[in-house]
Amino acid sequence: MQRLKKELWGDKLLADAEKLLENPQIKILLSQIVEEERSKKKEARRKNGWELKPQPIINTL
């Protein structure tokens, strides 16, 4: 909401946006979208070899 205020949204529009974002169904939808995006990024990193992989511990003693 702070970002919207910064972008000079009016009070009525801010109140409506806040009401919309408080809706449980909207919260579920947004969390699903965020999770899908995280999964896509993780898969892209894996495909590109960017994912951190556990390294074997070498005993040098």
C-alpha cells in the first residue's frame, strides 16, 4: 500500500485496493502465483546449473 500511496493513488482507490487485497480468496490466489513464480525460478536455476549442490567433504588428514 505504501508503494501505491507513493504513486499518488487517491484515498478511495487506496481503500478499495486494500479491501480487495484483504479478501481471503485474493490472498490465496496471490500466494499461489508467488509460489508458482518461485518454482519457475528454481527450475530455471536448476536447468542452467545455477542451483547450489552439496559438495562432498574430503578428509585430508
